[in-house]
Amino acid sequence: MIKLEKEIREIKDEIINQASICLEMLHKSMKALKDFDGELCKKIIESDKKVDDLEIEIENKIIRVIALYQPEAEMLRMAIMAVKINKDLERVGDHAVNIASNVLKSINLGKIELTKEIDEIFNTLTVMTNKTIRSFVDYDSNTAREVISMDKEIDQLRDIGVRKAIESSSNIEETMLKLLVFKDLERIGDLFSNIAEDIVYIVEGKIIEHKYK
């Protein structure tokens, strides 16, 4: 049992590290968007392999732990949900890369004027990420539920931002870029909400249906 707890703790640490890497990728993607920094976009795209490799490494460790120790109750829920959380974090990285890729494709535009909703969503996502990590570390379902409730705020900001982007459209390529950014940011919010729901299940054994499949 002590060995199992040690292995689970190591897996948790790796997932927390993965979440931190994804948050850093998101920060860099937003900086690349604001500065229209093509070189930074390329670095973000290249960093995706690190996230993919880590996701595979973590999943293999989880499968080995389940096969070797056959955990029960909370430990089993933790192991099973860790697979899902790990995959969702990899998807977060994919969406950060999407933002960088779309900026790179539109690099000829130069800097564009962003709606304030993009900044507000990004700030909310940063809070969601930090709360998600904290709830995972502390097995805190109350903080996880706070993350779930924040997803509605992101959806509302996205709707307002999309409407503004379309109404103020003067350049089709610029408008499309903004719409794609809103889509990726909203998806990231869904993913962190999913992860928070998984944390609730780990702690309480209660299943909450995921929004993002």
C-alpha cells in the first residue's frame, strides 16, 4: 500500500507539472497573439511534442500501476481519472498550439486590435488553471466546483466577444482569427471544467457529466 501511495503521488506530481507546462504554453500563445510574434509561435508549436510525450509517459505509468497494484476505492478512482485528466491537459496544449498556428498563418496582418473579452477570458482561464491545480493537490472538491462554475463566465464572454468581432468586422482574415481564438479559449475552459469534474469524482465519488467530449 505504501508503494502504491508513492506511485500515485509521483503520477500526481507529473500531472501537476503537465498542467503547469500547458499554462505556460497558453501564456506564450496569448503573448504571441498580442505581439504577433512569429518566432514565438514557432517555439510554441515545437513545444507541443514535449506535452504529447509526457502525456504518453504518464498514461503508461498509470496503466502499470493499475495492473501491478489493482487499487481500490479512492485510489482506483484517482488512477482512472488521472488518465482522463492527463488526456484533457494534452488537449489544452493542443488548443494553445492552435492559437499560435493561427497567428502564424495570419502574420501578414501585423498587430490587430483585440477585444477586451479575449483578455478577460485569458485572465479567467489563468485563475481556473491555478484553482484546478490546487484542488487536485489538496483533494479539494469545493475549489473544483468553483472551477466548474467559472466556465459559464467564459461562455458569456465568448458570446459577447464573438458578436463584437463580427459587428466591427473590417477585415475578414482578422475577424476569422479572432473567432478562432475565441473558440480555442472557450474549449480550454471546457477542458478545465472537465478536469474539475473529474476531481469531484475522485474526492466524492459523484459523477458530473462532461461538457467537452
